Amino acid sequence: MLLKTFRWAFAVTALGLAAGVLYDGWTALGIVAILSVLEISLSFDNAVINAGILKKMNAFWQRIFLTVGIVIAVFGMRLVFPVVIVAISARLSPWNAVHLALTDKDRYQELVTDAHPSIAAFGGMFLMMIFLDFVFEDREIKWLGRLERPLAKLGRVDMLSVCIALIALLVSATVFGAHAHQHGGTHADKAQTVLLAGIAGLITYMVVGGLSGFFEQRLEDEEEREQEAEQEAERSGRAGSPVKLAGKAAFFMFLYLEVLDASFSFDGVIGAFAITNDIVLMALGLGIGAMYVRSLTVYLVRQGTLDDYVYLEHGAHYAIGALSVILLVTIQYEINEIITGLVGVVLIGASFWSSVRRNRALRTGS
């Protein structure tokens, strides 16, 4: 099962490392390997969250996620996205941006860094809404009960998550603008850009999430009927199968997953510039990492890991909350990528250990 699920990731790894050696020798192989590890460590929480969504979709859309989705993830976010950012911020054509990336790598890195506040605001707001909507929902299973119970009560207030996210955005933009003004820098006007990018992230979350939720809701009656049919089948000795999202519902869920992956990839793309400013090596390394994250998502779904380790989803959402705050802080202040990666690993590791202890306690109690 493990080899079958990760076979494409292993194949992409071999091809990516070989391409790195052919492109720039053995040093490039090391850089590509480091970037791959960076992407996996920063995006492990992404795999857990994706698995929670992907398990609702049928086998066809799971295959689309692993094929078409990986093309979007690798070429769209890890290769095209940095070039588009440079083209927009420097007002260049895409072809000139590619030429700049290949011929003047330092200038290319500088332009991407200048665009970081807008990128961080968009991604930070999108991820913060995911976290807030999770912690404000009253769930039967609670990991940190003393914290989650009062938050669930607060969640009864309409639009509270939107209000908190907007307050966080206003604080970030105000601090950024005030700091730029004090230093008389050219970034003073970018406080407005940060606000617009953050609001765009909020709107994207609400539109894509709202559409997927709308079509999912429309299928609830059908799912209930199917469950009744399953129960009838079980009583008569026939095997039933669970309903999986298909059609429009699955399409918008897939779209939601792609936007989610894009938001998670922001810190990886920006962090990669601390290792190299060569877009070819960056695309190879981050692409390999993205393939492992996708394969890990499918593996978690097929193994039923989220059902066996019930706190993993909680840990991943707390990691998302931490990452959203880190992104908003990096609008003004630099934070080492190692810290970003460790926060997610620690939170997910803690939730996994709590799940193991819970399972042991249940077995002992029974």
C-alpha cells in the first residue's frame, strides 16, 4: 500500500534529482534535496487538512487531485507563481520576468521579496479563516477541552471569525504602514496594498468555501437516502458503499483544495529564496516536496488515519492558525523558516501522541 501510493513521488524524486545534476552539477542535487525536505516539513499540516476534505470525494476526484492537482501545484504555484508575482510587481511581461529570473537572479529575488507583504496578507487571511472556523465550531471530539469548549460557545456569535480576521489584518497593515512611514521608505504606500491583498484572501475563502459548502449541502438528502439504503443492504446481507462527493460539489471541493494548497505554498516559495534564487532548482525541489505531500494526503485517506488518530486534524488546524499568524507577522518582521516548520511539526506530533494515548485508554477501558 505504501509503495503503491508513493510510487509517483519516488519517480518524481529520481527524475528531479537527476535533472538537478544535469542542470548544475552535484551541488544542485544537494540544493534540490534540501528544498524538498523544506517543502515537506512546512506542508505536513497541509496533507492532514487535505485528507479531511479528500476523504469526502469519490475515487475519480481523488485521482484528479493527485494528477491534475499536482500539475497545478508544481507548475502553477512553484514555478509560475513567483514569475507572475515579479511580472505584476515590476510591471513586466511574463516573458521578461522569466528572462529576468534566468539572467539576473539577484534582481528577481529582490522583486519577489518586495511582493512578500501582499503574498503574506493574502495567505495569512485565508489560513486564519480556516483555523477560526474550525475552533469556533462545537465538535463532539475535543483535543484541548479547556480551550475549545469556551471557543465553541463564542462561535455562536455570527461572523465572529470574519471580525477577528479583519482586526488581525488591520493591525498588520497599520504596523507595516507606521514602520515604513517612520523610516521614510518607499513601502509606505504598500500598507493599502496589504489591506487589499488580505481582503482578497478573505473573499477567496468565503467564495470558494461557500460554493463547496453549498453543493455539499445539496447532497445531504441524497447521502441520507444512500445511508438508509446501506442499512437496508446490511440487514439483507448485501454490502453497501459510502456516498462520496461527485459532480459540482466535488469540483468546488477540488477548487477549495487547490486554493488551500496555494496558501500553504506561500511560505515554502518565499522560504526557498533563503536557499537559492534559481527558479529551476526551486521548482524541482519544491515540486518533489509537493508530490510527497499529495501522496501523503491520499495515503492518510486510504488508511483511515484521521479516523484512527482523531486529534490529528485538531493539531493540523492549530498549526494552520500558527502559520497564519506567522505570515501576518512576516509582513513586517523576518521569521526563520526553521521556526515555521518546527511549529507545525510540534503541534501535529503532540496531537498524534494524544491520539495514541486516547486509543490506549479506550482499549484498556474496554
